[in-house]
Amino acid sequence: MTTAALPFDLTEDSHADYLRAQSGVRSWLNTRDHKRIALMFLGAVNLSLLLGGVFALLVRLELLTPERTLMSASTYNRMFTLHGIVMVFMFMIPSIPTVFGNFLLPLMLGAKDVAFPRLNLASFYVYVFGSVLTLWSMIAGGADMGWTFYAPYSTTSPAAVAPVGLGVFVLGLSSIMTGLNFIVTVHTMRAKNLRWHKMPLFVWSIYATSIIQVLATPVLGMSLLLVAVDRLFQLGIFDPTLGGDPVLFQHLFWFYSHPAVYIMILPAMGVISEVVCTFSHRPPASYRAIAYSSLGIAFVGFLTWGHHMFVAGISVLDSGLFGILSMFVAIFSAIKVLTWTATLRRGSISFETPMLYFFWFLFLFVFGGMTGVAVATSSLDVHWHDTYFVVAHFHFIMVGGTLTAYLGALHYWFPKLFGRCYSERWGMVSSITVFTGFFFTFMPQFLLGNAGMPRRYYSYPEQYQWLNVLSTAGASILTAGLVSTVVYLAVALARGPRASQNPWSSRSYEWLSASPPPQHNFLEQPDFERSPYDYHLPEPSAPGAAPHASEPAHSPGE
Amino acid sequence: MNEILRRILFLPPQSSTIAPQIDALHYAVILTTMAGSALVALAALVFVIRYRHRPATPIPLAPDPATERGTRRVEVAGASLLLGLFVLFWVIGFRQFVQLESPPANALTIQVTAKQWMWTFAYPNGRGSKGVLYVPAGRPVRLSMTSRDVIHSFYVPEFRVKKDVLPGRTTELWFEAREPGNSSVYCAEYCGEGHSTMRARVVALNDADYALAIERLPPLELDLPGPVYREPALAGIAPPERLSLAQMGERVATEKGCMRCHTVDGTPHIGPTWLGMFGSLVPLSNGRQTVADAAYLTDSMMDPRALIHRGYAPVMPSYQGLLSAPETGAILEYLRALARPPATTVNAAEQAPLVPADAPPIRLPNELQAADAGAAQETP
């Protein structure tokens, strides 16, 4: 074991954990510490989740009855638009990369920080600015074009499309800044001896995500700018009355937005890969299968956008090609699922809240993913396209996947982030509630789609009512689960027992640092010769003891 | 079996000829994938119980290359099996998709116009209906669709068909209703405040009822100067003769100046002749050729310089904004009528049965006016 000294002074200050190293509001707002930026993002994306959740609940409440329940049609249209935009651009895309990617990437690479700490802080403020701009549109009259901005509706709608478009454009900028930062960090900031094939799998998935963010997001920005100039200057790019082509917009939009679903799900897969190894106490069944399939998804994900347009009037040949390419993406996901399942085999599996979330993820991802194969089958998609089946499909796989992995990550790394333990019992109960609610929200929507109920319907024929009521009931259970999660995590934050450095007995590098980590991550450079999954070896001794080791450390569940 | 699965999956009745085929694939795909998913979930559950952590569990063994190879083999086999299965789904699904996209040659064509938030239908006899689409059962029907404003999508769940309806373009969809009966039409592409009220009905009728039904409809309202009637040969002797949709198209084409450059007798002029053009292979100036279908012809009206007919100068102006959606449909119907030898088509259309002399103008059925008012209709 080599214990190289770090190239900076170990002052008293740097011994203190990052939460206490400095104090005062300014020390947070001006921080360049990736861990503090991660926590600021945590607060911000949780706010977005809350906001998007409130819009979702309003949508579900309106759908309790076939005709007007709470609000007018135009309010309803604004609500589902805001729900989609807030959840996609302000919660799911930034959630895992900006919070856990930011916090963990340097820890997992043995670095002091990300490559560009100032850019990292800037990306937070850009995110906040973009979010404020997006939400401002609510006051400025609302936007009702759905999160997909389809032209020519978006270029002619009387609502405030432009500010929302601009807000999403700015959010995209933040996404690009984060992605760029992470790519450079992975390439240049790895500790000595840390080779690519020894990086924790979470790093691979964040790396693949960052590539998509950097390559695809500019196309979204471009399309939204074109929509804006089409509206403002009547250029006629997408508006057919001016000679534009509305289908071109769909191509450009999905060229970003299909890869964007992998921006959402790849980090989730990274979390799941870490959780399954830690709680099975064994290495992944195949490290390379998981690492390379992330890159495979990132690559093939760029070539499948047309499967959103099977009935949009694209050629039969295009539909065929996009159909088969979509099947290939499914294979990469299947490889991951098989590898995670095989990892459980011959493990020594302990079952705590993060592991429960692993199970919900697996369930939603496998079943939701298989319905993805079904909708990629072109003739079946003709019936399902733009119905609730598609809504249920992407909520299962993309939202369910991201949300369960995000919650799993929050529970798994909570002791590392805050040095506190939450109540395992409340964790389990809330996790089961969240899943039950989620399942009953979206399972009926698959059947609604089969029955032919189109999405974005404010009023609907009466035969669809009881399934809608069931779905709304599920949404209430889901809300209860999320609220209770917020409550017990807040309690743990204030009064939870101190966490030990490595409460789950993980071998991954981030657990070699104290909980919470010191300001510069490691007091002594840990050994990156060993693999982050060497569960057959005895647990390495902690090179940097926790600064508050005097207090007795608890592990969760006690 | 079909009926049981259909009900379990909440699928609507199979009212078109293609619906049972599509549902058969639906069952196969859903049952296979759900069984596969259940297998994975079950395996995970078994592993969690079988390999649960016990306090006395020794430190797991070092990774064993032999076991790893075994696992890898299982994974490769599993992934290959899945790939084979997915490709099979794709092959069958794509064949069906091609079928969905290929209307039979003998299909009856009805023009569909979508606007916020109403469906209107124009029949070959020049009559129109709003909110209710009459079709003959047991005959393939092709819908030639365009939109007056934003994108809509024509969706009949009972038929398992759907197609976006675009402004400035013509898209097509076909189906064959199996039996007389009602089916619901939904707009499936979000189109604004009234999106969810943009519903209509397909009423499939047997041939005789269909002929009667469309004969009783009011004439299509086109924005043409003068009545869409042919002048009676001798005033007072015969009732005014209503124009067929193709004849309306001829009238529109004349009014809008198409005939200054195009002929209908086969002689090329400033532009190519319309005689026999519909459905033919058109040589293009870029060296390729294309089928002159409704989509190409609509594009050629709205964006004439995109694909130029070889041998003609690119001098045609765009008709974007100058031709309304129903007028475009009428011209297409005229072109379609000119596709075949004129003696059998245009003249036949002219000789189409007239409204019986004693038939009073029949009002629309009540539900049509309800649809007119934009009211939502219950689905049967």
C-alpha cells in the first residue's frame, strides 16, 4: 500500500469535514468545492421535483372525472406542460449527474475536485437562472405546447412559449457545462495507478452521460432558438404557412430528446451498478459488460430518434430502420439487466433501503423496458403512439428508473453526504409506499393506452374513468411515500446518529474517505492499486480517520 | 382465446380487417416480453433469498475465472436469444407496418380536413360531412388528409390505425371496416385547448346505405365564387346538378389559374400535363424519379421548387396560403380522376347518379350539428 502525501498542506482547516470547514452563507454561495456544489444542486433539484410533483398531482386530480374537475382546459394544458418541462429539464436530466456525479466523481477518482471548479459553480447558477426563467413564464401567461414544443403549434400558440424555450435553452447550457467538466475530470484527474478499467462503474455511466450531454444538447438549443426566431421574426423554418417544415422540427427535437432519455437513465444505471455490488458484497458479474454497454447505449441512442415519428409521415424505409436500431438499444439495456441479476448470484446479500430501491428499479426498468420493445415494433406503435400506453412506458422506465435510482442513491450515499444515518425502518416503509404508489399510478395507464385513450386529454369518454381514478389514487400513495421520505431524511439530517466511514462495508473508493469527507476529500491518498470491487479481500483500513471519531459511530439499522 | 386476451388487455373491438392481425402480434409480443421480465424478476428474487447475508457467511471467494466464464456464456446466450426475438418482432411488425402504409389499389378515397378542433370529410360525390365519417363496410377506404392549422392525428382505436395530419402536406391512411357499425375517432396529436374534444365517429354502412347516406349530405362548402352547382341545361327543366369532388377540383384549378400552365389533354405546356399524372412515375431534374402520389402532388403545390419535373423550368409559384385545405383535397381528387383514361373516369363522374328530382334537401342528422358545435360526443 502506497500512501503518497497530498500536494497541499494539511492545515487544521482541511481536516474539518467539508460541511464545517467554512461557515457562513457566502462560503456556500462562493464555494468551489464540488461537494458543496453537489449539495446546492441537491436542494435545487429537490425543489424542482416538488414543483413538478405538484403539477403532476394537479393533472391527476383534474383527470378524476371525464369533464371539468378543478380547472379549465387551458389551465390543464399549462399544468401538463409545466409538469413535463420541470420534471425533464429541471429534475431528471440534472438530478443524478449534478448531485451524485458532482459529489462522487472526484472521490471515486481520487481527485481533490473536478477539473474546472469555477465552471462547476457557474453551471449551478446557470441552472438556477434557467429554472427561474422557465418558471417566470408561468407568471408571463403560461405555456401550453407540451414539453415537446411541436411546431407549428409552438410557433403559433398564443401562450408564452418563448420564455419557456429560452429557459430550457439556458438549462441546456448548464447541462453542457456539467458534462464537459466531467469528461475532462475523468480524463485528467484520475489518481495515479487508477486505470480506466478500475474506475467504479458509476464513473463509466457518468462519463457516457456527459458525452451525450455535450453532443446532443446543442441540437436542442438550436431547435429552440429556431422556434423562437420563427415566432418572433416569421422566418418560416417550421411554420408551414410560411413555407416551413414542421416535421423537420420533430427530427431536430428528437435528435436531442431521444438521447436525453439516456442522459436520464444512464446515471441511474450507474447508481444501480454500485448499489448491487455493495449489497451483494461481490464484484459485478461482468465489469466490462456494464461499462461498455453504457458507451453502446450512448452511441446507438443517437440513431433511434425516428421511432418517435412512426406515424408522423416519415417514409416507410425510415420507420423500418429506426425500428431495428431501437431494438439494438434494447439489447444493451438487456445486457446490463442480465449482469446485475447475475451479480446477485453467489453474493452475500444484505437487504437495506438502497437495495430495496435496486429492486424497484429492476422491476420498473425490466417491465418498462420490455414495453419499449413492444412500442418499437412499428405496427404495434401505430395503435399506441400518443396514447397513455406511451405515457406509462416512459414513466416506468425513464421516470421510474431515474426516480428509484435517485432515491436509492440518496439513501445509499446519505451517510457519506451528511455523516448521519436515517431510520432504516422508515426507509423501508417509505420505499415500499413509493413503489406501490408508482405502480398503481402507471399500471392503469398502460391499459388506458391499450383501450385507446390519447395522451394530453383534458376530457375523455366515460369508459376510461375508473382506470383514471385508480391512477390518481396511486399518485396519492406515491405522494405520501415521497413526503414521508423528505420528513425522515430531514429528521436524520438534524438528529440522526453519526455514520461510520463505511457503513455498508463497500469497497468502492468514495468510502475510503471520512463521512462526511474532509474538505479536500482524502487526508491521505488512498490506495488505487486495488479494485473498487475486491470483496474477496479483507476490508481495507481507513487511511483518513474521521475527524469526529471520538463519537461512537453507528451503522444504519441500529 | 383472442376475445379473452383482448378483454384482459382492455383493447377495443377489432373493427377493421387488419386489427386481428395486429392484435395477434400484440399478444405475442406482450406475453413473451412479460414472461421474460417475470423470469428476470423471479431470478433476482430467488438469488436474494438463496444468497442472503448470514452473519456466519465467510468472506466471499475470490472471483473464479471458470465461474466468470460460465456467467459470461449465459449472458451472451441470453442476449443473443433476446436479439433474435427482438429482430423477429421487428420483421413481423415491419411487414404489418408496410401493409398499413400501402392502401389497396381499389380503395375508395375520402378527403379529410382537420382544423382546431374539428374533422371534416369530403366524399367523391362532392358532399361533405363534419364530425361523422361515413364509410362502406367491407371495402378498403383511403383517407387523404391535410390540416388547416397545426398538426393533428387521425386515430381510430377500433381500427388500430393512426396517422398525423399535417398542414401543407397530404398524408394517407387506409382501413377496411369489417362490418357496419360505429367507431370513435380521436385527435391523437396535441393541438391546443380543444384537443380532447376533437373527436368524431366513423359510421360503417353497407354499400346501399353508404351510397344513400353520402347522397343525402350537403354539398361540400368550398370557398368558390358562385354556387357549386352546374348550370342547368335548360332553366326550370332539371334541378341544379351538384358537382362531384373531382369536378369541384376542376373548378378550383381553373379559378386558381392552374390551367394556364397545365393541360388535361396530355399535351405538355409550361408545366406537365395532368392527364395520367396521378400515380405515375415522374422523372425529376435531380436524376431521380418519384411516384406522383397525394403527398408528392401536395408538396408540389406548396413547395413547387423542391422537386422539379425533369424538362420543365422551375417557374411555378407556391400555392401555400392560396389554396385552402379542402381546395387542395379537391384538386387532388381531380388529379386522381385524371389518372385513368378520361372516358371512364371524369365522364363517369359527370354521369354519377343525380339527386332524385323529388328529393328535398335533407338536413344533417342531429349528431352532425352537435359535432359542428364542437361538443364532445360519447363513444359507444
